[in-house]
Amino acid sequence: MSELIDVAMLRTLRKARGLSQEALAKLAGIDRTVVARVERGGQEDIRLSVLLGLARALDVSVEKLVKAPQTDSGQPPQLVQELAAAVASLDTLAPEFQLQLAAIINAYLSTRPDRAVAVRAS
């Protein structure tokens, strides 16, 4: 199951806007099967363009769709808050900078033994 996308939030937002998976996919510029896999939690490799497209189509920030890990106290760690702010501003960056940032994040994630999800730039 994907640990990056909050699938319950994605489904809730889609249904609240009265969108089918197909309609959301069209608005996001992605294939309907991708939306279906993401909502099932079966999309382990999320492209940055998919994440940005879904957020734009649902008129929410990327942060709203991404799960924030919790510390033992139940609060998101400071680094997560800083990354969430950076992710929220991704769509304002030129595509080449989005690619560079995705590469940096992937390089970091690849060093973690618990890595479960990869972020791919479009």
C-alpha cells in the first residue's frame, strides 16, 4: 500500500466534488487506472506530475493529499513540516527544478532502509 498518498483523503475530496475516478483523471491529466490504483493504495511509485495533477484537479494543496508521519508524541516532526511547506510550493517551480528536487528526495529516500515509496518526476 502506498504510504505517500492519504488515499482516504483523496477519495473523500473526489466524492465531495462529485467527481468519478474518470472525471478526476481527466482534470488531473492522468489515466483513470492511475486514480483507481492510487485510491486502492496499490500505486507504489507516484510521479510528481500525478501528485501535482491530483492536487490541482481537486483544488487543494499537495500537502492535503500527502500523509504526514507522526512522532511518538503524535505530532509531525519539524522536518516533515518543512518538507510539507516545500512540497506545497512545488507547482510554482519550473519543471527542471521540480525534476531536480525529485532527484534529491529520491536520493535521500534510497538511503533509508524502510523506503517503501518512490517519487518520480514527470
